Amino acid sequence: MPNPTVESVTAALAGVIDPEIRRPITELKMVRSVEVTDGPEGADVVVGVDLTTAGCPLRDTIVTDVTTTVSALEGVAAVRVDLGVMSDEQRTELRSMLRGGAAEPVIPFAQPGNLTRVYAIASGKGGVGKSSVTANLAVAMAADGLKVGVVDADVYGFSIPRMLGVDRSPTKVDDMILPPIAHGVKVISIGMFVPPGQPVVWRGPMLHRALQQFLADVFWGDLDVLLLDLPPGTGDIAISVAQMLPSSELVVVTTPQVAAAEVAERAGSVALQTRQHVVGVVENMSWLEQPDGSRIEVFGAGGGQRVAENLSRATGTSVPLLGQVPLDVRLREAGDGGTPVTLAEPDAPAAQVLRGIAQTLGHRSRGLAGRSLGLSPVGR
């Protein structure tokens, strides 16, 4: 049996994907060296790998993946991974490569030609389940094969890390942030940077800067969909999102209750001032299904449809009711457990409605705003 060569081992390592950046470690130039020594029972292979940072939280995953991949080659008797850390020059080159050659961070979703669909999940009042809707839409889209990112823009009331089961901080490569990945979704939240139980006491300018860093300093890669979980109301963050992401679209979450629906209309009507498009309305907590199949409308009925109709008239566009999500204890339990109900209990009625909404939003074609048409003016 022929022993592997340096070239064959290096080729195999191209199949090892960095768990944070989601690109081959060979492409990221993390493979420092490959040594193959012939032994009596086969080849002993030593792979030198340079981590992006000394405290890389997924170093064990990388070691395991490299060892498993190389061990699968014919003729390999033993594998050892020699870990190191990238130099300043290597990290600079990596950042430049990931940013497409740009020296300074830019918001990729605001660039002409960017095809990522950006949805800002908004509500008028707190407590209507906006974050639960965001988390479930994200994992449902990822399960459908889309590349999805979530920005927890609710700086004061962040809850996305809990609902997606994120329990570690992002990795920093100098001024670039590598977001944690949960259930196939890239996630960033201020909750990953503050000690447990500590409140965030910031005013407008600091909120604006934090959102800007989440969008520009985080390495998102090539996303199909970006979801932003907005704080309730029409305050600083909602305005900043419209300024930084002019092509973003609004999804308004409400309950059937009249008081909640009236406030949700105001949250959606902000699109008239920010010139954003309202994609649709999600009605949450629509009813509680009883064992005999009957329904109790705990918070009333018709609020979501009323919001959709009034926003359609106000904006002059069609704003559909995307779905009605029933009250379901499994939705709450799954969110508290870190695995949203669309994954944990896919047959639950709430999960089925949320998956349907995710499919509608995930496969919408983007408009032409902000995209190059590839046309050149011609003289007469």
C-alpha cells in the first residue's frame, strides 16, 4: 500500500472547513506545514495549523476534523496536529481576503449589487413574540438550505442568544468579529459582550455605533437572508437600520389584541418616512387550541388582518397577512431551551405556520433597488 504524499494530504485538507468562517482551512492559509514520515506500519503525518487567535473556542473541532480527514487516507498510521497562531501579517492578509480586498470594514448589505434579502422584524409593543418569530424564521430558512444571519438589534432587551442556544462569545481577529453559528445560523448580539445580568445603559449615538459594528465589523460571508430583531417601537435603532440598510424590508409582528394592533400599525407606518417596504404582517398568539379541537381566542381576533389592511392603505402597496401563529407551550419551551420549535417540534401547529412564513420570505426575489442593471448610456 503506497504511503500518502505531502500533496495528497494537502489536497485532503481542502475538505476541512473552518467552523466559524465556513471556508476550507487551506483557502484561509491556516495550514502551515505538512510532514509525512514513513514508518514500519505506515506513514506518520504531522499537520501544522495556525489558528486565527490563541484562544480560538473551536480549536478542538479543528483538531478533530483534521485528524479524522487525514486518518482516512490510505497508508496513514498516525496523525498529529501541531497548533500555532497566525502572525499579525497573516491576520491582516486574512481580513483583507475575507473583506474582498477592502482595507476598511464596510456594510456589505448596503453595497450596490448585494443580493442578500434583509428583513427587519419590527413590532409596536414588547411582549408580542417578535424575537421568537425571528429565531424560528432564521432556523427554518437555514434548514431549507439558505445561508442566514441574525442581528439581535434589541440592545436593551436582547434574547436571541438564549433562543438560539448560543453560549459562547464571538472570536475576534483584530478588528474583525467572527460570529457564533447556531443551528446553521450566524448570530451576533450585544448579549455576547456583557456579563450576565448587567443592563445596557446607552443613548442614541452608542446604539447607532453598536449596530454599525454588528453590520460592518462582523464577517457575515455570503448570506441569502439577514434578519434583524428590532427593539419594539420606532426609536433610534429603527431609524439607524433605515439609514444603514436602505434596501431592508419590514416584517411587522402583532397579536390579535386591538391595543397591540394599533401600536403595530404605527411601527409599520414608519416605512412611509424611511421609505422602506413593508413585506407583511405576522399575527402571533392568535388562538389557543383545545383538546377537542375548539379554539379560545385569548387576545381577541382580527388584529393581524386589520394591521395588514391599514398598512396596505397607508403605504399604497399590498401588505399581506403572512400567517397566524397559535399559542403553543412548545414554542415557549423550545425557545427557552435554545432549539426553536421549528426544529425541536416540527409537527407542532406553531412550527408549521412559522415554516410556511419562512418559505415565503426566504424565496422572495429581491427588487431592483440598489442593484446594477448592467446598462450603459448610449449617445444619439
